[in-house]
Amino acid sequence: MLNYESIYKKGVCIWLTGLSAAGKSTTASALSSRIEELNRKVTLLDGDIIRTNLSKGLGFSKEDRDANILRIGFVASEIVKHGGIVICPCISPYKETRQKVREKIGTNQFIEIYIATPLHICEERDPKGLYKKARNGEIPHFTGIDDPYEPPVNPELALITTNVSIENNLQTIINFLEKRDLL
Ligand code: ADX
């Protein structure tokens, strides 16, 4: 049986960028469940998880971060090419590297979402205690502390997680995808 839905639907990559503890993974997994409720299949390529398999052994130098992002971008581009939906929550601190992924996927199907939580809030949240360690010098090159984060200049969406609910943010993303005919 032909699956007409996958033939007629365009693929899309929803790329969530922002600092550690900004809320990327939380937003991504809630979004993934919501899209599944709409009877579409979703692949989640979470930076944290990819680093335990596809990018195992890579560290946090610029070179290694770029390699990590380009690997995730490559897998995402294959999924999009075949009409799938892929969600990628990863810090992806470098503008130029995100741009390379955008070009690989095709700009109409690359939706860059900036999870714009400010550093002091991420640091207050500190769910894994990593900011504290970074401040103590136990984790060198920590994004936002002693390693750069280049915010997107023109993201498709920028979301605030401090006084806006996850539910509201999900609705904003879903509305955007529907308007672009990507859902
Ligand atoms: S990226 O820079 O290559 O995009 P990625 O999203 O895969 O990063 O992984 C970030 C996660 O690695 C963070 O959420 C945090 O748990 C962990 N981590 C460990 N060391 C660092 C570091 N030096 N900078 C940022 N995150 C780190």
C-alpha cells in the first residue's frame, strides 16, 4: 500500500538552538509528542543523546562541536529528503555552522527556533549542576561562561521560556508549521 501522506507531505527540520538549560530538550520532547498526536512520525536528534552514540568521543572544542552539529545536520537532511519530520535540540553555538546545516537541508524546510532563555536564568535553573562546576573551573569551555554562544540574527521563531508556558510555545510552533504548510 502506498503511504500517500508521506508522498505529499514536505519534510521539515525543526532546529532548537540556545544555551544549556534553556529549555530546548523539554520543548523538543513536548513538541515531538504533540506532532505524534497529529499522526505524523517524528525523529528526535537531541545533542545530549547523540553525544552518547553518533558523536561519542567528541568533546567541546569548536572543531568537535562543529563535527557534532554537521553529523546531526546530515542525518536530519536525509530524514527531510524522505519527507520526515526531525527535531534537533542542540546548543549549536556557532552561527556559521547552523547556516551550513540550513543550506544542506534547504532554507524552506529548516525552521530555526531560538530558545532565548537568558544566561542568568539558565544558571539559576542549573538542573545538572554544570554551571556551578563551570564557574568553579571544573568544566572548561562551558557555553555562555568561557565559551561563545552566537544567537541567531533572523530565526524563524524566538521563544521565551520564563513567563510563557510550554503549551503556549508549542502552539506558536504548530501554528507556524501549519502556516508554512509543513504539518
Ligand atoms: S553542541 O555545542 O555540540 O551543540 P550539544 O547540544 O551537543 O552541544 O551538547 C550540550 C550538552 O553537553 C549540554 O546540555 C551539557 O549537558 C553538556 N556539556 C558538557 N560539557 C559542556 C560544555 N563545555 N559546554 C556546553 N555543554 C556541555
